[in-house]
Amino acid sequence: MSSEDPKTLTLSSWPVLVALGLVTLLIVGMLGLDVFFSQQETRISTDIVENSQRSIALLNNIRDHAKRLAATSSGHEIDQLTRAMDEDARDYDPLATFQGEREEWRHLQGLLRELSGDPRNRQRAASLVEGEIDNSIDKLLSINSREGATTWP
């Protein structure tokens, strides 16, 4: 049996208990911060992938409209396709943020304006403009694929 007084034992062990409590709080705090930053990174990565996928869908819509626009001479169909392309372009514009994307997007917009004009006033054949639109969209799709593969901005 020990000859120590129980009160002495209790008084000498409280600093150890306080230290263990502080270490536990620090560990819990560090885990909480780790979870917070991990979730933030996941949200950012998810946004990048979703924006990239949305951009690809919009570009494919624009390509389809441009092909139909190049093949028609109907004023009514030209108006419908132009409106549809304008809507897709409005949706795409804020998503064009990746390196090199904004410049190619501006180039594509110029080509789309050229194709959307009155067929009698076109400076170049619609098939040539359509081919350039195809190339520009392919470049933008490539940019968006790279953006979607990026996990951190």
C-alpha cells in the first residue's frame, strides 16, 4: 500500500489532465480545419468540372446551329438559329475563364456573326466560315477538356 495522501495525488495529476485536454482540443481543431479545407477544394474542383461540362454542351449546340445556319437560306430559320446561338453564347460567355479561352471565344463570336448575316451579303462562302467555326470550337473543346482535368485553379 502506498503511504501517499489521496489529496496529494489528485492535486499533482490535474496539470496532466489539463495538458491532455488541450492536446485533444488541438487535434480536434486541426482535424476540423483539414476537413473544411478539403471540402473547399472539392467544391472548387467540382465547379471547374461542371463548368467545363456545361461549356462543352453549349459549344456542341453552337456547332449544330452553325452547321444548320450554313446550310439554309430561309430568313425565318436564320433568325431562329441566330437567336438560339445568341442564347448559348450568353450562357457560355461567363464560363470562358480558362487560359487562352477568352481569346478563342472572341474569335468564334466573330465567325458566328459573319455566318449569321444575310446570306447575300456574306464576304466568304458559308462552308468556309463553317469550317473555321468547327476549328475554333474544336480548340475551345480542347481548352475545356484541359480545364475539366484541372483539380485546382
